[in-house]
Amino acid sequence: MGIKGLTHAAVLTVQLLSTVARAKPVGPMALKMRGRLYRQEGTGRSELRHDLLLRGGSNVLPQFPRVLTALDWIGTAVFAFSGTIAGGKDDMDLLGCTILSAVTAIGGGTIRDIFLGRTPVFWVEDPNFVRLCLVTSTLTFFLWPNLERMGGHADLYALKLADAIGMGAFAVLGAEVGVKMGFDPLINIFCGMMSATWGGVVRDVLCRRPVRIMYSHKSIYATPAILGAALFVYLDRAFPTQEGLDALCGFLLAVGLRIIAMTNGITLPCWLGKTPGIPSA
């Protein structure tokens, strides 16, 4: 090898070492950055997946990402709307209604992320969820009383349907978080239920009223979320390569059961000897 060959080899070596020195190490644990990567264990292989920062984590419907995102946003807006109305009926001011709307819309996913040690929580990484809550709450606070005087009411079937759609999406997305983190199926189902309902639980506690998912005077709400999440978790274990179809089936079950329940006033059995109240949606 001549002098020119040695010089060329030395230059290449220096360039290679420089590239390695600038590279950031990637370990097996989650990288805490925007658009997180984490390693999925427990399936006989390790796989790096990308977190798309949706409420539920990674993209469970790769062929329908726009549909999944739309359901996430619709549910957030409807939950924020209902939280604002609950605060207004409880004589809260603009700030109180805004806080209650955010608690209702993003509280369930927040509690789930904290329980799982999944921090920063999803809305810290994507503040657009908070922005949506602020805009929805402000518009509702100033416009809804006038619409109500003109004959509008929060029990419109369209709003209930949108609420059911949001609940179904949150249930599947929440369960998917637990699935991707490798938890027991029961915990994954619990994650779905938390995501879909615990924002409303905190709302009811702050408004000092009975928690709606725990009493027979309301048609079942948490039960459809649990069953939808359970179907998704089961199908994901049975058909792991059909993740999009698994999620769609769980979503449709949760929404369908909720619509049937609110249409027919279906409740769970109450304490023996107690007479259930007249169920409402």
C-alpha cells in the first residue's frame, strides 16, 4: 500500500470515529423524548416502536391513522363540552369551568399514565389536547347558555352519540398503551376503562355529586368501555398481526353497547332489596 493509500485509509478511519463519537447511545429502556421510542419485550423478540403521541400511544390503526386521530379529537372536544356544562350548572366561573372541562377530557388518560409511570403524560408531550380543551370550554361557556335559551339542551342524541364514540376510542387507545408496555391483560383492560371513564369520575367528585359510573340511576357507561377494551386485548393476543382490525372490533363493541344501553335504559343489577332509580343516559 502506497502513501496515498495509507493517507486515504487514515482519513476514512478518522471520519468513522468522528461519526461514532457524535452518535447518541440507544439503550433497551424507553428514550424520554418527543416522539418516544420504547422496546417491546415478552414476545420472543425486542422491537423498537415509535410513539405517535396519540392519547393511546402508538398507532393501533396504521391503515386508518386519520380516523383514529379524528376519534381522539372528537372525544376530547365532547368530554370538554360536557365538563364545562357540568361546571356551569354547579355555579362555577370561567376558570372553574375550564379546569373541569380539562379534567373531564384528559383526566382519565392522565391518571392512567401516572399509574403506569408513563411520563411525561400524553398532553404534556402534545399540548394540542390542552388547547382543544381551552377553546371548547371558552366557546361553550359563552355560547351554550344562549343556545339553551333557544331550545338547545345537552341531552341531544347527536351529542350522546359523539360521547359514545369518544368513549369507545379512549377505551381501545388506553388498553393499547398497556398492551405495548407488556402488562397483564387484566391491567390492559383496566387501562382502557381508566382512559374512557376516570375523567368523568374526577369531574363528579369535584362537583360533589354521585359518580355516574357507580350508580344504577344512570345507564351503563363503564361496562361498554371494559368490554370493548377486553375484546381488543383478547383479539390482539389471538391475532397480533391484525392490530388495526382488533382495535376496530373493540371500538365498535364499546360504542354499540353504549348506544343500546342509553337507548333502552340498561343498568347493572343493584344491591339486593334496593329499588333502582329510573335510569337516564
